[in-house]
Amino acid sequence: MHQGSSGFVPLDVPPSMHSMYCANMDLITKKTGRLMLFAGDQKIEHLNDDFFGVGISPDDADPEHLFRIAARGRIGVFAAQMGLIARYGADYPDVPYLVKINGKSHLIRTEQHDPVSTSWCSVDDVACFARDSGLLVAAVGYTVYPGSIHEAVMLREAACMVRDAHRHGLVSVLWVYPRGHAIGDEKDPHLIAGAAGVAACLGSDFVKVNSPKRAGISGGVFLDEAVRAAGRTKVICAGGSATDPLEFLTDLHRQIHEGGCAGNATGRNIHQKPLAEAIRMCNAIAAVTYDDATPGEAYLIYTRGGTSG
């Protein structure tokens, strides 16, 4: 481990890539050590269920809505598949991007078959895309499902992704969701801690987990075991389905200040809103994540506009 502007540089980052790695980390964390990840990868994961229907803004039916939000809202990084970024990125060159290199739909349910999600492309492909496009590609991401009978395949690919990301000076983010016939309660705090520990063993910079719950109650206090299990891998929580904005901001504040979480990965609670409202929600989440704003302060940003940073 070497010291760097972002705290430290893992030993699998070549010396020639230290500066790039630190620059990418500083870019997406705004030099705070925390990450506000705007999730757009659900175009695959949930198909159009998250983008069209009752309670969802008509704006969300157009994929470009995601890019408009990312360009105008205060985010750390925008996560999407490379193909989608290739279609729209030229019009949004100032957005920091995370390229998600695997994904699957929700059509085959866990009760039918244990989940498996393998790579669509390599990190070398992502690095070439970043070079050729000139876009701000700062990170790569990959989902692992521990507990699936196919976990060995995904663990190997995730390990290769982290190694290759660091080789190119990119930040690595792993989505780690215990899932499959062997799993009982996917959101059990002890199991979520195990998932965080898996990401640490894979060497990832960040791990995205579902917010743990116990007896139907969620809260930052249940994250303590996961944060300790992750060690130097930073834990961020998935935002989940759309909920009341003040409730969401309050839970995020608890995750950070009670649970020791290092940020969030939010999709539906942002992009299902009309553009102007989605931008305000982005700015409110960023205020909690990067500026230590209280839920009340962040809620005023959401309702009245503006930013705290």
C-alpha cells in the first residue's frame, strides 16, 4: 500500500498509474473519500419496469433522461453500460462515467434458477473506449452473487476486473448481492457483512450492498459489521425502490453517520422524477454524502433547489 492524494494506492496499481488512479478517485469522491454513484445500469437489470409506468415521470421513458440528470446534477459518477454511454456520451463529455461490464435481466427469477451474470467486455475494452472517446471514464463495475451455484465464475471475473481496473488506473466498484437457493434472508446484516468481506478479498475500492435489515427494520446501525468486514474497501448502499425523499435522505444520513458507510448508489429515487426534480434530488443526496448536510438541510435543497457545495 502506497500513500496517495486519495488516502492510499493499492499495491496492484502500477507506479506509472498512481497519478491517474488518484485523479480518478479524487474526481468521483470530490476528495472526501465518499462516493455518490448515480445508477443507470437498471436499464438491463429491471428492463423498462423502472422507467415507464404509474408513478414514474414520462421523462424517464427516454434513456437520455439519465444523461441530462448526470450532466446537470451534482454526482460523483454515473454508472451505465458502455453501449449506452457510446450512444449519448458525445453530448455529455463532462460527466464522470463508470462502465458496468456485466448485467442480467430480472426475467429469470431466483426461484427458477440461481443467478449468474458474466462479463460483456473486458476492462481493456473499457480503457480503449475511454482513450478513443475522450470521455471521463473513471471507474468500472461488476455484480457478484455469492451463494449462487455459479459464484465461482463471477468471483473469478470480478477478481480479474479489479486487477485490470487498477492496472489502467481506474477505480473498481463491486455490486455484491448474496442471492440464490442457498440464501435465506438476502438483507440479513451478518450476511451483508459477509458480502462486504468478499469485496475486500477481491481488492475492490468500493462495494455496493443492499442496506441490511433486521426484523423488517432498516437503519445505519446495522451497517457496522459490514463496514468493519470490508476494511479498506469502502461500503456504499443501494438506494432501493422509490420512497419518500425526506425518509430517503434521513436513512442515508444514518447509513453514513451511524453505520460508517462511505456513500450511496442511487437510481430510482432520482431518475423516476421529472428532470428538474431529479436534479434537485441529486444535489440533496450529494449534500448529505459530500458536505455532511443534515437531512433537513438536504431536504430544503430538494424542495427549493440549489446546492450546498
